[in-house]
Amino acid sequence: MVTWVVLSGKFDVFHLTLGVISCAIVSFASGDMLFSAKNVSRVPGQWLRFILYVPWLLYQIFRANMHVMRLVFHPRMMELINPQMVKYKTRLDSEMARFIYANSITLTPGTITVYVSLYGSYTVHAIDDLSAEGLPGEMEMRVAAIFGE
Amino acid sequence: MDTLISVKPLIAVLVSLLAIPLIGFSRSPNVREGWTFLAAVIKFALVASMLPAVLHGKEIICQVVEVLPGLSLAFRVDAFGMLFALVASFLWIITSAYSIGYMRGLDEHAQTRYFCFFAVSLSAAIGVAFSANLLTMYLFYEMLSLATYPLVTHHQDEEARTSGRKYLLYTVGASIGLVLPAMLVTYHFTGNLDFSPQGVLAGTASRGTVALLLFMFVFGFAKAAVMPLHSWLPAAMVAPTPVSALLHAVAVVKVGVFSIVRVITGIFGTDMLQAFDLSTPLLFVASTTILVGSFIALSQDNLKRMLAFSTIAQLSYIVLGAAMLSPKGVTGGMVHIAMHAFGKITLFFCAGAIFVATGKKNISEMTGIGRRMPVTMTAFFIGALSIIGMPPCGGFLSKWTLVLGALEADQIAILAVLLFSSLLNAAYFMPVVYRAFFCPPEDALFEARVQEAPLFCVVPLAITAVISLVLLVYPQPFMQLAVMSAAKVTGL
Amino acid sequence: MSAHFPGLVIIIPLVAAFLILIGALLDRRLAFPLTALALLGSLLTAIGLLGKVIQTGVVEYHLAGWAPPVGIAYRVDHLNALVLVAVATVAFVNLMGTRELVKGLFEDRLGPFYTLYILLIAGLQGIVVTGDAFNLYVLLEIAALTGYALVGMSEGRAPLSSLNYIFIGTVGASLYLLGVGYLYLVTGTLNMADLAVRLPALYPSKVVVSAFVICLVGLCIKMGFFPMHAWLPNAYSHAPDPVSSLVAPLVTKVMIYVMIRMMLFVFTPAFAFDQMAISEPMVWLAIAAIVAGSFMALSTRRLKRMLTYIIVAEVGYMVGGFWLGNRLGISGAILHIVNDAIMTLCVFLSAAAIISKVGSDAIDDMQGLFKKMPVTMGVFVVAGLSIIGVPPTCGFFSKWYLISGAVAAGQYGFMAALLLSSLINLVLFFRIFEIAYFEPFHDHHGDHGHFVSAVQEAPFEMLVTLVVTAVLLFALGIYAGDIVSQIIDHAIPVGIT
Amino acid sequence: MESLLANFLAKYNYWAYIGLVMIGMYAMIAKRNLVKKIIGMNIVQTAVILFYVSIAAKKGKTIPIIAHGHEDTGHHAVQALDYISPLPHVLMLTAIVVSVATLGVALALAIKVYRQYGTLEEDEIAMRIEEQ
Amino acid sequence: MGFLNVVVIFLLACGLFFFFAGAVGILRFPDFYSRLHPAGKLDTMGLFTSMIAMALWVAHEWHLGDILTALKILLIVAFVFITSPTATHAIVDAGVRAGLLPWTKDSSEDKS
Amino acid sequence: MRFLALITILMVGGLLFYGTPDFPAWGDPESPASLHVSPYYIEHAVEDTAVPNIVTAVLADYRGYDTMFETAVIFSAGIACLFLLRIYRRKSTTTRLYRHNLTGITLRIAKGGKLPEGSAEFERIDSLWVPYDMIIKVTSRLVVPFVQLFALYVIAHGHHSPGGGFQGGVIFGAAIILYAISNDLRRAFRRLNEKAALLASAAGVLLYAGTGLMCLLLGGNFLDYSKLADLLYTDAIMARSHGILIVEIGVGLAVMAVMVSLYYNLSSAGRHDEGL
Amino acid sequence: MIWPVDLIIMVLVMICGIGAIMVRDLLGAGILFGAYSFMMCLLWAIMGAVDVAFTEASVGAGVSTVFLVAAVFRTSRRTKD
Amino acid sequence: MQDVFLYSSIFLCGVMVLSLYRAVFGPTVLDRLIGVNAIGSKTTVLLILIGLIYERVDMFVDIALAYATLNFIAVLAASRYFQKKKGLYDEMGGK
């Protein structure tokens, strides 16, 4: 609903009614996707913690970008980089947590999640040694913290 | 000139068409042939019922529907058309009878189809006879071509196929390729296509155009078998004999020449042709056809082929007559339609009767046949005399008129052609008669049982032969009609 | 209600299309009656419209209530009322005739089939009535799309030909759209009547000239005119039979109608005939089309393929007749649109009947058919005669006008081409008749190994429709004079002599 | 020369669309792969759309949605010259829809062809047809 | 508003620079996997910064409508933050499935 | 072939080139195209229909008839695709593949066979092997509802901002396609099966045409929405505006359904079992 | 009406178009065609045709690319030219 | 400020050219995919920039959002291809 208002930018009755109807349609059609029934109760807390996580993530992303940018403009780039695949296991459990973690990895320094197996083993492609070393790292903890795991 | 408005011509045309479903759905052959007869008789009666009016100089008009601006599907019965219709419808009766004998005698297949298309052809022939304008005539002309196709190819074998092909290609091809454009050009010049006694084209086109048109019309009506376009006719002799008889002695070829004469008189007008001096080439073509056709006939062994070439030659007499542009000539040509029809149909009937009785087709195999089939061969003799133009028969009359016409038109060459061709006619007919009657039969040629053909075959040919004879002394309706129309078209 | 006829004639089939789909989802058997009902309604409306036009002249209909240059308007005059009736008739007759065939071919997809069928008709009828150049494009596309789908729905080479049809058809439509765009660029309007008013001032402009050429080329591609005809034989001959008997009579004819409409009522005759001076080359192209179509038809031994080549030639007739630029020629072209639609319908329907029974469309496989299917073959003969142009049938009369037009315009080449093609048609059809007539019937058909001893007459309803079309051929022929004087004469602008 | 250049610059949109039409047509004629042809077809269609949109364009004018933003003080008279002409846009919406519809049908047919012949190359299909 | 202008321009420039770097990276990196790094990260970042800049610019007058527009821009950013890594992941996963070998120093030395 | 192509395109290019010099300069506000009809639209759209987005107003009202056929075009494309490709035969594969989500073991089960115990942890997969990709699935779970909402917004706000039924419908359809891509076709069928899609597409266009018919029944011309005023309890102008909205909804519904149906058919080549 | 951008995008469009028909791989062609549509969308946005741009963004860039990929998936990627 | 946006967009276009190089000449299909994806994200920004230039951003935001969505879907579909059909070169005879 909030999203609707943001999108619409109109506050007369007519459009709000339309908005309500639309939201009803969407939640009827695909509400089950957004909220899996299991853990509705814990959602608000998670959201809060997630918002706190975001600035840190942004910082990480910024660092990552600086890092990659250095590589990009480095005249002897070929010597610096050393692409490799790293595999390791996480202890994250829920799908959402794994998802956020995976995406965060992709966004952060020199690493891309290649594959997340069924039982939480991550395959990550790292651009150079530095990125590869720092992998399981701090991020996992923080993501775990969000979901209270 | 009085005109009468009546639907009789239309009915006369349609009656045989209407009979088709009856014929087609008849269960037993007898019923079928009964319908055929009935239709034929009604048709003849209708045609004949219009005769008195026509003889009184009236015209009967029936306009059906206007299909193009200034052009309608219309019928008009005048003397010339009457003449032709009379011949055709009368002969249909006789031929029907003959067909029954012939077809049953040979146990032909698909007789229902045969009778159906026969009826259609007759409708078309009468339609041509009564048509009031070129368009209507063209319509029925095409209809006739197509309706006779199944008749020509009745045997459905390879030979029939090739000759059917040839037949269609010549007749329809020429009519589409030559008549249609000629008709259109005429229409373009005149704005209508009605036949009128003095022609409609006069004063609208230049000499070259007229010559071209004339050429297109004369050759376009390929049914008339004018020389370069004649070869379909012998080929079409593969048809059953009644077909050859009626259609190739009467309906089809006569429709061709009828159309030519109609066009020459009704569209071009004799005056104009005279003025442009276009009759000479026409005469030349016709004479050539006569002579060449006769010469070829001389060399034929197959009886029907010989008759076919004879027909080619004889048809050109009619064209010749019309092309002389003199009253007598035209009259002679017109009368020749009737005379030749009776004569030639007799000959064809005889050929068919011989075939039914003996299975022979070639002249060389007919030695002594006259003794076995006296009636048939006597009729053949009469028919031959008529064609040659010997006195006791009607043919003499028409040929005589033609000769008079030639004299009238000061065409000595034509006279020579006429006489010479008569000689040729005699030269190819007489041996047949001679061989039939005077040569002793070779036993090997015939089985002992050979007798006259079935009654249904013999009676018609006897009738026609008798009529051929009678026509000399009493040529009345035909002669009078011909004279009337000739007078009208030549303006004398 | 009659005020809404121009709208209804399209809306009935259109709405019915969706109802048919829904109905077919419920019960497959509903599809056919619904379609028949809708097409019947459309046909009646079309006839009513024609009557109205004859009585009162041009009928205008403003969709959404906006007057023409702003909104879209339908403008029904004599020309399109006539073509409309022809389209509706063909559609309805074909629908009735092919029920069994369709059932056999598309048993599991009757709903979609009839939906597409009726959408195609709606599109074509829309093309005919619309008075808006762009609306025409949309309708063109709807007709084309459904046509592609219907044509492609068959095994064998059909999908490939249909794909080629899509390519070429799309190029044609795009070119047409471009032409309209050019016109819009210089006039600012899309309404045909408005365009006709605003264009004359702009005739010297090169834009108009190129718009003219582009439109013409696009339409020529769509109608399968001679150098651009390559798609047509493939698409039509490989299409399923009930479809080719629908598409072949209608699509090219409607395109020719569009050409006539564009040339006469958007670019006025003064521009099209006088200023552009392309009459001569167009007529020569038409001659080439006629000759080429006829000879290609001679060279094939397959029935449907032969018929499609004949269509190529017939397109040449109509285009050539139109570009003769005189009254007779144009009347002939318009008359031939109607006649050829019925003729082609008749001939394709009987071909469909034959093929469905014989199981092959090779001409050589048609031995003995006169015996086995007398009625069908009879109708086929009538249709053939009409195509050849034998008098009482309608084909003769349009040919008559065309040739008269050619004579009047002094285009003797065109006349010769017409006659030549008539002769070739004669040969073509009699070749078939000969085989069907002379050769004895075989139980086995050549190498197909298809056991067809059960060859017999087509289903009853098909026979009825066949006979009806055959009768129509005669009726059209006999009333050709009336049609011309009552309708076509009013359809042609007065300026043309 | 000068004017030619000026002319060129004033109408480069039109040149571009001509170029695209040519590219698309080339693909449709010269390429033997069916999907390539389909792409070429779509390029032609987009080129036409480009042409129409170019017609509508007006230099320095705003988009055809009437501004009723925050600072509006009631309805002020709408000046036609201030807005880009909307009509071609409407037409082109339709044209885009048509092109996607055509694309869908064409692809469906291509799949059908592939199902039949196992290839999308025209010459290979021709070979398959020959073989049959 | 001079200050805001400067901030916006600065952010925009940063964003553009990120984009530029991303593009160069895509061009320069030796293999598919390493190319994904700049593509996935630098583009996202560039988008982020420039969007922020534009959102700021749009919202500088504090009208409700403008703020909503700015929020919408941020919504795009959020959306991209969800989808971009996913897209990157999808591509890289596709690469692995397709059997594309990652470039390593060793392999390049072998070749050269 | 190539040579021919070159010649053809040169001819076409030359043809197009020929007219171009007489074009008004690009972007010229004074070009005739901008002076005749379109000013009317610009100046009267708001007063006539109360729709500020002129394009929408023209699209759905002034030239609403075009749009109806545009919808019909897309509808017929959907039907055409279905008609061409759909294979109604039962699938011939006798085995089904299942994957155990925890171990990644793939089971092949013959037709009629049963799953082992604890089948909740098994997931049916396509015969072409698909990796287990949690990331994409989660993303789609997050994104799909959002996109759908966005699509509805686009439809509803076609009056004020760019967009409208068509775009919204496509986006909605794209959302479902996204779902189908990230999961598999069977799951998408559970959301929107084939028949429902067909029904929706027909219903959508019918909504459009039905609105037009309603206007006709109420005494106006076809599609003349102002006649709906009584039905909607508004004046004629707002009735036009609302009429446009109704129509847009119809378009959106139809387009959505058709897009989805097209995707189903194309990606599974008509078999409707396994997709992309 | 930003003509320099317009010009550049126009060039890009051309490149994309040529690329899409030149690539010897149908999937690549499909992807490039998607890029082509992106560019087109941009072009129209530049010319002020927002609705058209919107439609093209949703149809050309999104759905038709998906369709192309789906079709290529169901057929073959191979192409000789 | 308009100028700034204008030059930014020109610059962005320039950057797109670079990405396009990868898209057109990328050795493998996936490289093209990367290129196109990169172009997509730049285009999103560019759309909003255009909106700023027109001073009608609110109109362009929707487009940008739709654009981002559909770009994502397209990329996903294309990469899905590889997940289903293993092997990059399996059908590309010779290469």
C-alpha cells in the first residue's frame, strides 16, 4: 500500500480506491510469495535490523567499488588479478538469509556468488587474492545477526 | 416490319434444358428416351408455331435481361434464324430416334449423359439461331462448344481424348481468341451488337479495321471449318455416329456457318462489304476450302472421315454464298444449310447404320454391302446425289441458286469452282455407291448374318432421304425463308 | 438500428470472436453455430447496408461520436458496400461448406480456428468499410495475422510458406504504413476524405510522389502483384483446404480494393493517372503478371498450386484493368473483384472437396472423378468455365469490361494478354477435365498408397454450398449489367470517362 | 555542399530511419536463417515507428501530457504549440503492438518449421524438402 | 541552492565515473567471470550515486509531488539493488553451467 | 541472394531517399503534420475527456476504435500461437524427475510410480536439468508482487502519466513470465492456467467491445463513452474519463493474458509441460 | 529534444541493428535485439514520446526478448550467417 | 543545471558505446549478455536524466522502473537458457 502511494502521488478518493483494489488483487494473486506463512511474527524485527545492516553494506559496496576501480584502471591489471573459485559453507539457514548474504557477496569486493548449493555451501568467484581471503568474514556474522541465527 | 413480343423463343431454347433433369434422373432408359422425344417434339412444335408469323414477315422478339449497357440477352426470330431452327429442331427428333437405335445397338455406356448433353447442344443451337445480338449468339456458341465436348469424346479413350482436345482448342480457342476481341472492338465502335439487316458497323470503322474484324470473325467461328481451322472436324469423327450426324452435319458446323453469315449480313452489312470490296478474299478463302476439302475427301478411305471432309467443302458453299453478297448467292447459301443438312445427315446415318450392322468403317471394306443393306445404301445414294447437287434431290436446288448467284455477281471464277467441286463430289461419292451395289461381295468380308441395321436406325435415315428428295419439289418453307431474309439483308 | 449498420457489420463478428472462444472453452460444439450466426448477421447487415447505400447514397458513421478528422469515421459508398457484401458472402458460404473438413482437420482446436476465422473476416470487412488510412493498417494487420496463422496450420510445407508470407506481408504492410506516414507528414490528417481534400495543393511535392509510390508498392506486395507474387502460390497452395478457400478469394481481392480506394479517393484520379504517368508501366506489369501467372499455372501438376497461379494472373487482370484508367476498365476491375471472389471460392471449395476425398492434390490423381463425384466436378466445371470466361457465367462479363476498357484505352497488349490467359485457362481446366473424365478410376492412387476405394461425393452440406456458389456464378453473370449500372457506376468518381 | 550538409543535419532522423529500413530489409532478403529474418522484419517495423515518432517531434517542446503539476493555478489555456504532437504516438503504440504480435506468430511458425525439418536454415530446409 | 547544486553535481560525476570505470572494466578484463565484477558492481554503484543525485535534485523544492518522485527514484534504486546481484548471479551461474572455464593466471601463461 | 538483397535495399532506400528532401525539417513545430489535427487533440483533450495524458485520451477515446483492434490484434496473435503450436496429445514421457531438495539426488520415477516417503522435500523438476538456484527464486518471490502492483498502478494511472492498459498488461504478464522463468512452467500454471489465460484474454477484449456496445445500446455511436454517463452517475466528460479507464482495464487484462499465453506456448513449443 | 544525445543513440541503434543481424549465433542475436530495443526506447524518450517509450520498454526490451530466447531455446542456436 | 544534465547524458552515451562494444563483439554470448545488462543499467539512469532535461521527471520514472524490471527479466531468461541447455558451443558447429 505504501508502495502504491509512492507510485501514485495522488490522494483523491478515486485513485486511493483504485489503489486499495489493486493491492487486494495483488495480495490475492501473489501474496503467498511475499510472506511465507512460517515466520510472520519475526518479520518486523528483521526489517529493523536489516535497515541497520544496509549502511554497512553500502560502505562495503563503496569499498568494493574502489577496489575494482583500482583494478580496472591499473595499467598492469593482468598481474594484479588472480581470479579463482572459492568454496565454503555457511551456517546460515533460512532462505532469506542466504539470499541476502549471497547478494551481499556479489555486491562486495571482488567477489561474485556463483552457486549456492542446497545445504549452504557457497561457491564464490573472487577477482584477486585479497578478495578471496576475506571471504566468509564479517558479513556472514552480520547477516546472521539480522535473522537472529 | 412488324415485331411481336413473345417468350416463345426463350421457351424454345429452354425446353431442352428443362428436360435435362428429367432425362438425368430417369430410372429406366425407356422413360429417359421418352422425355427426350417429348422435349424434341415440344421444341419443334414451338419453333414451328412461330413459322406462320415469320412467314408473314414478322419478327418475334424476346428480351431476357440486360447484362451490359446496351447489350442484353435477347432473342429475335427472323426468317434466317427460323430456317436454321426449323432444320435443327426437326432433325433432333429424327436423330433422337436414330440415337436410340444406334446407342442401344452398340450398347454404349453413359447413355444418360449422352442424352443430356445432346439436349444441351440443341438448346444452344436453337439459341444461336434465335439470338438477337452477337453477345447472345456468342454465349450460345460457347455453350454449344462445351456441351458437345462430352459427346465428341463419348468413348473416353485415347483417340477421343486427342480429338476432343483438338476440337476444343479449335472451336473455343478461336472463339475466345478471335471472336471475343472482334466482338469487343465492334462494340467499342458501335455501342451495340444487335443484328440489323444493314449491319451496325457501317460508317464507324475504317477499311483496314473492318477487314481485320472480318478476318477475325470468319476464322473465329471455327465451327464453320474454314480452311486453316478445319482439322478439328475430321478428328471429331471419333464421336458416335448420331453425334457426328446431328452435330457435324447440322448443329455444330451449321452454327458456325450460320454465325458467319449472320455476322456478314447483320454486323457488317452487305453494302459495306461491297463498298470496301472485301468479298473477294472471303470468296477466295471459301473457294480454297471447297477445293482442298474435296481433294482431301477423295483420298479418304474411312467413310466418316470422307464425309467430314465433304462437310468441310460443303460448308464453304454457304460461306461462299454469303460472300457473294448478291441476293441469289445469299439465298443459295441459306438454303444450302437446309439441303446440306438433310443430305449429309442421311449419309451419316447410313455410315452409322453400316457400323452398327457390320462394324465396318472403311470404304474399302464395304464392297457389295448394298445387297445386304439395300435400304441403307439407297438412302446413301440419295444423300450423295443431294450433296453432289444432282437433280432429283434438294441439293440441286441450292447449288443451282448458288450458281445463279455467282452469275449475278459476275464471279465466273466462282462458277468454275462450283462446277468443278461438284465434279469432285461426284468423284468421291460415286465409287462408294458403285462399290456397294455393283461389286460382288467378297465373302471373307462379311459374316453371313449381316442384315439391315435396327429399325430405329433405318427408319430415320429413310425419312431424311425421302425428305431430301421431296425438298426439290417442295422446298417451300426453307426457300421462302431464305429468300425473305436474303432480300432483307441485301436490301433488294 | 440501421444507422449503426456500418459499425455493426464489423462489431458483430468481432464480438462473436471472443464469445466463440469462451463458448468453445465450455463446449467445443458451440463454436460452429456461433460462428455461423455471427457471419449470417454480418452478411445480412452488409446486404442491408448495400440497400441503404443504393437508396440514399454514401453512409457515414462516426465511431466514438467524433467527427472525421479527429475521430475515426466509416464511410460506406457504393464501392465498398459491394465489396463488403462479396466478402460477407464468401465468408459465410465457405463457413457452411467446410464444416466437415474443419472438423476433420482441426478437431481439437475448433475454438481457436473459428475465432481466427471470424477475426479474419472482421478484419477484412473493416478494411473495406473504414475511412481512415491508419485504421486500415490496423485492420490489415489483424486480417494478415489471422491469415498467417490459418495458412500455417497444416503439416508439410505450410509453416514455411506461411513464414515467408509473414515476411513479405509485413514488409508490404510496413511500406503501406510508411506511405500513410508520408501523407500524414505533409497533411497532418489520416482521414481519407480529408486527405483527398488537402492533397491536391501538395501534388508537386516529392513527398506525395514518394508516398504514392511507397503505398502502391506496399499494396502490390500484399496483393501478390507480379514481380512481388512469390509468396502467394506457396502460401495458398500449402494452406489447409478450408483456409485456402477462404483466404484465396478474399485477401488479394480486398487488397486490390484498397488500392482502388487509395488511388481513387485519396490520391485523386487526376494525380494517380495523369500526373504520375505510371498507368502505362502498371498495365505492362499487369500483362506480365497475367502471362507469367498463366504459364506458371501451366507448368504445375498440382491442382491447388495451379489455382494459385491463376490467382496471380487474376490479380493482373484487376490491377491492369484499374490502371487502364477509364471507366470501363475500372468497372471491369471492380466487377472482377466481386466475380473473382466468388469464382475463386467456388473453385477452391470444389478443390477442397476433391482433395478431401481423393487424398491428394496431384492432377494426375483425379482419374475418373466425374463418375465418382459428379456434382462436385460439375460445379468445378462451372467454376472453371467462369474463370475461362465463358458467357453465361460471371467471369465473362468482367472480362468483357476489362477488354472493352483495354480497347477504349488503346492497350491492345492488355487485351491480348487477357485473351491469351483465357486460352491458357481453357487448356488448364480441360487438362483436368480430361483426366477426370477419360482415365478410368483407380482404386489405388499412385505412390501414395492411400486406399481410396471409398471415394464418393462430398458431404451433403458441402454439395449444397457448391451448388449455391455455382448458381451465384450464373446469377452474377446475368445480373452483371444491373450491378454495373446500379452500383459500380456510382462508385467511380464522376471525372473518369 | 553547404546546404547539403545543413539538409543532412536537419533531417538526420529521417536518414537514420532509411538506414534502418535498409538494414532490416537486407536481413530479410539476404539472411537465410529464419530467426534472423524475423529480427530483420522487426527492425523494419521499428524503423517505421522511428519515422512516425520523428514526425511528431518538435524541438524544444514538452511531452504530450498536459502539465497540471504542483504549481498549477487552475486550468490555463493549453497551447498546442507547446506540446509534441500526440497523434503519431498513438499510432505507434498500435504499431508496436502489431509488431510484437507479428513477432509472436512468426516465432510460433519458426518453431513449427523447426519441428518439421530440424533446422532453421533455408537452404537446409530446401534440401530436406528435396529429399522427401 | 548553490550547495545542493554542488552536491548533486559531485554525486552525478561520481556516478558517471563509476559507470565509466565499469565500462572500461568490461572491456579490459580478460575473461567472462572477471568482467562480471565491474559490470555487477560498478554499474550498480554508479546507478546508486547518480540516482541519489537526481533524487536530491528533484526533491530540492520540497513539494509533495517532487518528494514522491524522488521516492520513486529511490524505489528504482532499491529494486536495482535486489535485481542486479541476482542478474549477475544468474549470468555467472549460466557461465558455469555452460562450461566456461574461468581465466586464471596459469592458463594465460600457458597460452602465451 | 546477397546481390539481390543489395539491389533491393538500394531501390527501397532510393525511393525513401527521394521524398526526404521535401520533408519539413526534423522537429519543426510548424510542420504541417503538427498543424492540422493534432492541435485539436492537445487543446481539447482535457475539456473533452478530463484526461491530461493526451496520448491516452486519443488512444482510448478519439481513436478508441484503433485501439480496440489493436487489442484484437494481440488477441489474435495469442490465439494464432495457440492454434499453431499447441499439441493436445498427452505427453509421452513416462518418467518424472524429482529432486530431493536437501541432498540434490535426482530420482527418476516411472509413470504411475510413487514418491518415497517424506515427499514434501522433493521437488518435481523438468527433464532438462535445472540447477537448484535459491537466489533467483527468492528474488522473484520478492519482485513479482511488487511488479504486479506496479503494473496495476500503470494501468490505473494511464490518465496522468505515461502508461495505460497496454503497458500495464505487458508488465503484469512479464511478472508472471518472471515467475515462470524462475520457477517452472508447472508452477506458473498453478497461478494462471491456460484456460484461465484464454478466458481472461477473451474477457478483456470483450470488456472493451462490450463497453462500446453498451454505448451503442444507450443511443450513442459505437464507443461513445459519453453515453455511459447515466450508468456511471457522472457527467459526460467524466464518463469519458471513466470509460477510458474501463477500456484500459480490458486492454490490460487481454494483453496480460495473451503475453502469458504466448510465453507458455513459445517456451514449451506448445506442449505445455516444461518451459524455459 | 536533445539532439546530440539523439544523434549518438541513433548511431548506437544502427550498430545494434547491424550487430543483431550479423552475429553468428541466434541467442546472441536475440540479446542484441533486446539491446536494440533498449536503444529505441531511449530514442523515443528523447524525442518526447513517453508512451511509446514505455511501450517499447515493456514490449520490445522485455517481452519480445523473452519470446525470442524462448523460441531459440525451443529450436536451435545455430546459424550460418 | 540543464547543461550539466545534458553533458552527463552525453557522457553516459559515450560510456554506452564502450559497453556496446562488448555486446556486439563479445566473444561469447554471455559476454554479450553482460554488455547488454550494463547498457540496461545505464539506460535507466539516462531515462531519468532525460526526464530532468524535460523537467518532467515524474513521467519518466515509471518508464525507468519498468525498464529496470524488464531488463532483469530479459537477462534472467537469457541466462536461464544456459542453465537448461548445458554447453556453450554445443550447437555452434566448429566454433
